[in-house]
Amino acid sequence: MIRELIIENLLFFEDTKIEFNKGFNVITGETGAGKTVLVNTLLNLVGEKIDISLRKKNRNATITGIFEISDEIAEELKNIDIYAEDELVIRKVIKPNQRSSIYLNDSVISSSTLKKIGTLLFDLHGQYDHQLLLKKQNHIKIIDRIAENEEILSEFITRYRDYNEQSKKLRMLKEQLESFMKEREFYEYTLKELEQIDIENIDEEKMKDELSEMENFERIKEKIEYSLKILNEGEININSLLSELKKTLKDVSNKSSKISKIAENVDLIIDNVSELYNELYSYGETLFYDANELENLRNKYNKIENLKRKYNRDLNGLILFKEEIVSKLKIVSDPEGELKIQENLLIDLKKQLEELALILHKRRESVSKKFEEYVNESFKKLNMKDINLKIKIFFSPDNFSEMGNDDVEFFISNRFNEEGEPLKKIASGGEISRVMLSIKDYLRKNDPVMTMIFDEIDVGISGDTAFKVAELMKNISKYKQIITITHLPQIAAKADNHILVSKENKNIVVKELNENERVEEIARLLGSSESYETALKHAKALLKK
């Protein structure tokens, strides 16, 4: 819902702040007072191309809207990479050259992103083509919300994507088969070459280490033997010198605590030297040399290096290349069989899609009938007895989309045209507003858009119809925020929040009315056919209804 609209330095608005409440908000004012300018300003804020003029031409103008959003709207916004929790602040800065900058929660966004956000924040009903309901692609989504099809639709979308992926795989297989057959000899030769070595079970680092050890066997053996002499086996060795050092320090360790600690450190060094000696000795014992084994190891290593160079791949790349060749040879060895397997997978996925699409179709048809009945009954209550809502669902068994096999569109029919016309072609602003009002009444719990703005809702209606429209709007306002521009006292009297727009000294003034001011404004709306005192009485009576 929209909580605040702040306008600075726009034509007729110097510094204006308008606060809207939850529930039912009405805007009234004399003709030409600026109600339409107010609506145009709001439309401009959410991305509509509506020209507006600056008040002072030498400085920027700013329009700021503060919106509270529901969890469902927050989820929808994620689809366009907008992440917000409870509140959105949209600020549009218009420069003297008419260029503008747009900010969402102080981050710059594009005009196209702004327009997508705007369609989720409110619906404007009347002479403006802004509402989601007029867009055909949203009709099937509305029916799915009513039918609570989220879970089954999610499953269908998953299967639909699997089906498309399998179709692509089968198509590529058919295209590749001829190429595979031509290159069969190459694949067979390459596989034979790769199979000469068990590349899957080679530890490349270990093989290099073993080869290096065997090639340098004599030198490594010599250095180990010399190291063992230095540590423990020579006439003078580290171990004997450390033992002498330990003995020397022990003689005076009881005379000095520091010497005692140093002696302990010598013990640790002796242990480390002993461990080092044992490791070197054990390693020397395991050293192995065999001329034939060395030759075999060199041949194996050279073959791997040659294969890596030949096919421009590392060892892991060769393993994957081998798997790819095996897969291709499997296909060319039995092309018809492989095609059959892939075709059967596609047939199975299509069968699953058909079953799910049929379930979706039946659920949509079922709720559509109830939806039509409710809305058409509402039309009668609003004195639109000659028109009916018709939901047309065209089922095409072989025409799949992510939404199933259905094409859904809302039509409006009348006695002159029983087949009806698409909802978006309804010309009358007042009529389309009442149509939308009836539809929104049914959808109030399923539609994510939380704010409805009505302009021209009162065109061509009065008396009992006006009361019924007012009652319906009041009922919807229990679930949605309603903002309506009206000239009808019956509608104004039902509001929770009454905003008066007036023009003073070329300025548009916006004021939230108190109880006494509401009585006076509703009395004005009642017209000049009654005396002022009588109008005041009627206004008070309307407010009590």
C-alpha cells in the first residue's frame, strides 16, 4: 500500500505531503482543483510517460512515494532482482532539462525496472491502461491463484523444462548421428590407443615420484648412508655429541634451574634426532631398483605425456575424452536402439505433461465458472444488468507452454454481443471501473496488488447504484487499500480517510479532513438543489449509514 506521496517543485505543488491510510481513502474537490494532476503525478512516479511541468524552472523537482509491501509482493520483486522486506521508497528527481533520475531505497534503477515495480504496487482503474487485469497474460495467473494451482503448476513447469531439454537432446542426437558414423574409425582407433594404459587408475604424482626415485637410486642411497653416519653411525656423530652435552649439563643442573630447563631441551633434541635417524633408515630399506621396472615406468610415463600432447588434454581431460568416445561408439554401434531409448524418454515426459496439463485445465474450468457467477451477480447489483463476464479457456492438446495447454482471456459480453469482447477493449472509464471493482471483490484474497486507485468510478451512476458501489468498495477495503477520486457523496461518506484537493493562489492544496470538515464537503457534493442546512443534515445522515 502507498503510505505517503511527497511532491516538491512541480507545477501547482510547491512542497506537498499526502498521507494515505489503510482501508478506504477518498479524494474530492471541485472540477479543476487538481485531482487529475495528483493522479498523473503518481503515475509518473511509477514509470508512466506523462508530461509534468516544473514550478521553478531553475531547480530540480522531486516526487517521492513510500510503499508498504506484502510478503507476496516481496517474492514477486525478487523475479526482477529487487530485494526488500517491508518498505519501498521510490524517489524520482526531475531536472530542468526534463531528464530524470530514479532511486529505489536510495539505489539508482532504470525506468524499465521502475515500470515493472509499478505494476506490482497498485492498479489504477479508469481511463488509464495501467492495471494488471487488463493484460491478458495475467488472466491465467489470476485463475491459477483462485484455483490454488501453485504446487501442481510448479511440478508442470519442472516437467515442461525436462521435456524441452530431452527434445533438444534428441534433436542433437539425430544431427550428430551422421557425423558419428563418418568418424567411427577415428573413434575406434583413439579408444584403442587410450585403452593401452589404464588411465583411470593412474596416480600421476605418485608415478612421477617413483620414476624420479628409480632414476636417481644410487645418489639417493649414497646420501642416506652418509646422513645415517652423521646422525649415529660415524666415529663422531650428532647423537654421541648430544649425549656428551646432556652428561655435561646434568652435572650442574641441580645448581641452576635455567641449566635444568636447557638440559630438558637437549633431551627433546636427542629424541628428534633419533626419530630422524629411524625415518631415514626405514626409507633407505624401502628403496628399490630394477632396470626392467625402470624401463616399463619410463615407457608408461612417456606414453601418457605423448597422449596429453596429442589430444591437448591433461590426464583428467583424457579420462573424460575416453568416456565421450565410448558414449559415441555406443550410439553408432546401435543407432536405432539409442534413438529409440531417447524417443521413449521424450514420449514418457510428454505423457506426464499431458496428465498434469489436463488436471490444470479441469481445475481452471471449475473455478472459472464460480468466478463468472459471482462477478455477474455483482454486475447486477451495480446496475450493469446487460453485461456479463465470460472467461474463455482455449485448450490446445499439442500446444504446450509453461502454463500448460490453456490460453485464458477475460471477455465482457452483452445482449448485443453474446460472444463478447476482450476486457481490455471496454471503452467507458466508469464502466471498466465497475467491472474491475466486481472482479477485484472476488479476487481480493488472491490478488497480490494491495492498492486499488479508482478514477471516474462515479461516471454515469447515481442514487441506489452509487450506494451499492460505495458498499462494495468499503467491503474490498477490508482487504485492500482503496483510493478513489469521486464526485459522489455516497462514496465519499463511506471513506475511512477523506482528502480534499483545492486550488489557492495557483497552488494545489491537499488537506486531510476532520469530522466537521467532512460534513461540509459532503454537503457541497450533494449539490445546490438543497438548502445548505438540509444538505448538512443529509451529509451527517450519510456519514452515519
